[in-house]
Amino acid sequence: MERGSINRSVGTAALLLLVLAYPAPPPPPEPPAPPIPGYIESLRPLAPQRGLTRETFDRALTNVPYDTEVSRLSRKQPEYGRPVGDYLNSLVAQPRLSNGIRRIGELRGLLDSIEHKFGVPREVIVAIWGIETSYGVNQGGKRVIPSLATLAFHNYKGDFARDELITALLILQEGHIPPERMIGSWAGAMGQPQFIASSFMRWAVDFSGDGKRDLWTSVPDVLASIANYLREHGWQPGAPWGYQVQVPHGFDYRKSRGSFREWVTLGFKRADGGNLPTTTTRDEATLLFPSGARGPAFLVTKNFEVIKTYNISDVYALAVLHLADRFRGAPPFAGRWPDNDVQLSREDRMRIQQELAKAGFKPSNMQGMIDFDQRDDIRQMQVQFGMTPDGHPTPEFLGRLVGR
């Protein structure tokens, strides 16, 4: 053996002895669960004010466990980071498409009744059902009461979690579901349509007629509740949600709103070769670039914004409505989504809103949820920065906004 090899062997052996003699310190212990019983007792005066009986309060909240996973997830910064094309491909994947078409066929009679009563197309209802919980298969797996109690203890979103907890107790008191079967996401969204408790109380429907609004096991109640939610939020029967369009050469990207007749006059055409409507009275449309001007473009209507009330995300609404169209036999979106499309984190979007407020704009929210009005604010700043005013927030735009 060469001398260098001997020295290396001796060095390795010495290192091993040191490791054995001085083992790594044990990992720090998990912090003890906070004193949630005291917090629960502080809620007791709210019970009679909200119509809760002492029995309901005690049965659901006595010894309610603190959920460390829920606490961790509530602190994790949600990211929007996936490119839009990847997000859409995952939500409108072939298994979800095939299962949705099968379920529409199996539930034809039920969907006939729901569509007739609520005026919402079956394809849209089933698309939400499929995207939220894969047609009821994946409802989240968390017990709602411990999740909401943990979030309320941490003052999650101010009084939001506390109020949702009290409302969830009212759902139990009315006998719609027993506590052990009240399953949902870590954030308290419940059952197959992922309604939060306050949405359940306002818009859940007993369509089966058994006296309970069961969003966990009753498919009639689930689908009718989704339809009722959309109707009550302004769904316009018979109106389109929008179209993928071709942007004409030389278009002034500062324009974002107008009637379909105006868009046609400007040279816009549907990407699939069809005709844009020009004769209806409900034909106002907003120009949307989910990935900026270098990606696909869409003209969207009021019905698109109704879907955003279910989940305030342009890309979520686009996925739901595209899946609904695919159920009807429509082709995939035309064109290619940018591969390097960086979707900003919620933290970055909130920073944009803060900077826009400093610049004199009035964002409708400061929680990172950018609506069409804020996209127009972004357009104004993009003009000042010499950027294409497509209303799409990017890392480059954020950098210029912060450094202005």
C-alpha cells in the first residue's frame, strides 16, 4: 500500500473514533402542545350568543386535541410557483377527465334535476367536484373541529378560524353529521365540495330530502350545493364563461375591458376558429393573460368571476371551466404555455399590493389575491416602466416596483 493510502486510512479511522467517542447531540424535543383548554374555555361565553347549547360545546370541545400538523401548515408560506401550463395539465389530466365523463353519464337523471332547478351546467358542477376532491375520493382526511380549534388558538386570519369553529359546532348541533365524520382539509374546508362552515350554513342544500345537508356522503346534496353556491353568487345561465383568443398584431395592451363587439372590431378571434358573440346583452369581457402576453390569452366574462368566488385564483377558474369544456368534447387549449413561467409566491403578491398602495392605488385586498382591478393597476405601472402592459405580475415587475 502506498504511503498516501496508509495516511488516508489512518485519518479515516481516527475520524471514526472521534465520531464514536463524541456522538452527535440528540435532536431537540418537540415543543409541548400549547394550553389549548384555557383558550377553549375563553370561547364559552360565545356559545349562547351564537345559539350553541352547553351540551354541544362540551361534547365537541372537551379535551379537543391540538393538531401540530395543522399548526405547521398554517405557518407554511403557500406558493403559486408552478407554471400555469403544469398546473392546468395536472388538474385537467386524462384520469380526471375520463372519470368526470363517466360520472356525468351515471348521474344523468340527478344532474338533469339539479341543472333545471339551479340553472348551472352539469359540466361546471362536476368539474368543481372533480378538482376539489377527485369526485369525493379525497376529502382531506382531517377532523374539522380539532383543525379549526388549533387555527383559532393561533388567531389564524384574525377572527376567521374562531368564527368558523363556532359555525362548525352549529352544523353538529343541527345533526347534519356527527363530529367524528366531519372530515375536511387542514384549513377547515369540509366534505366533497370543500365548503367552509359558513358556506355550508348559507348555501348547502338537502337535495336528497332526508332532512340533513350531508356534504360528506350524499352525492345529491354535494352537487346541488355546488350549483346553489354558484347560482347565489351570480351565475348567468346560458352565458359563456369566455374564450381563448388570438391577439391581433399591433394591439394596445393597455386595453383590458370591453364588449365582445368591441373586441371583434379590434381584430380579436377565437383560437379554435369559432365566432365570438356580438349580439347578446351580457357580452362584457375582460382580457386575461394568465402567463403574460407571451402566453395564451383569454376573454372572460362574469361567469368566470363567479368561479373565482369559489377559489379566488384565475388559474383555478380557468382549470374548472376548461375541464367542463373538455367534458363536452372541446379540444385542449391551443398554443404553448411558457416553460419558464414563474408564478409569484403569495408573499410576493402581497408585496406587490403593498407597493401599489404606496403608489396611490387602492387594492381590494392585501392578502395576495390579485383581481382584475389590480391587474389594471399593474398595467398602469408597467406603462411607466416601459414594459408590455399585460397586467401580469412577474418577478421583473416586482423588482421594478420595489426599486422605483
